[in-house]
Amino acid sequence: MSENTINKSTVDKSTINENHLSKESVFLREATLDDISALEQLLNCCYRETSGWTNEADLIGGIRTTSVELAAVINDPNHYYFVYPKTITGERDGEETGEILGCIAVDIKTDADSNKKAYIGMFAVHPVLQGQGIGNVILQAAETFADRHLQSQNHLSCLTMSILSHRPELLAYYERRGYQLNGNKMPFPNDGNNGEPKREDLELLELEKMVG
């Protein structure tokens, strides 16, 4: 298995709407440019529409991401983007349908002191599959990948992510998984590139977790 492949188990159901997949079903592979259309659809659905509990539709309008942004992420050698693809058989070696059930990105960043940390973002699970622990499995797999990627530093790995303010249920979700607010925050960028904020006091709050 290559470093850029994460395998948790195989999928034993193939129809999302009739047979909800379980957290034991999840397997991930690295995203390719062929996944862009499906990723764009999944991310915009999960973040900007009212389906599922993770959406931000009441806080931000417009789109979450574009095909250009996704291509840049996939082509970035420091950015690892993993997807949970739907297959006809429900197994890793089955023919893929072209639909993406979940995704998560790990961006390896280096600060001014040459210290590395992993930023986790673009995390989404198909609304039909939310609330079944699938997101937990995907997040844990990404954390394990990030930790292994940073292990050469011989100390705890620092994982960071940003969430919107005014999302107490989302903050609680990540706090239950060991993330804590580190005090860093910034106004949500009102540049039209990632949606249009619906309130002036909207901020991005940074969370941090040490693993290893």
C-alpha cells in the first residue's frame, strides 16, 4: 500500500438511498483530477445546501469551492486529498460509479522556523451518510496519515483546522475528538471566492490537536 492510500475496510453495500453504508465500510484513496466534478458537487451540497447537519447555508451563501480550486489542491505536492468513492460492488476493487461519498484534505505546512504542521480541511460526508460515524473514521484516518507524515520531527504532531464561528454544534464535535480553540481567528474573507457571508461578525476559528 502506498503512503497516499488509506484503507479502513471495504464497502458491502452499493446503493446509498436504500442501504446506508456503515462506518466499517470506509476506504479511501487519493483524489485525482477525474474526481473534480464529483468533489465540487459533494462539497457544495454539504456546505451550501440545507441537507445534513454540517451545512453552513444559514451563514454563507453562494458556492463552497470551484473546479479551479480543487485542481490546484490536487496538483499541490504538499496537499494530500483523499476521497471515499462509491463502487458498484461496494468493494475497493469494484468499478467506481463516479460518485464521491466523502472526502478530506491534509495540507502539510511549514512555518518560518521550519516546523511542520498538518492542516485538515475540505472535509465532507454525503448528507445521507451523516450521523453514522463515517466522518469519524475518515477524520481519524486523515489524522493517522498526517501523524505518520510528520513523525520525523520526533515530537508530537500538530494538527490544525478552521471552522466557522456561530457553529457551536460543530465546535463541540471537534472538541469531543480532541481539538481545542488556540485563540487564532480571522474575519471570514468577503472576497467572493468561497461564498458570501450572511452576517458581518462571521469569523474563522482555528482549532488545534496534538497527536503522536
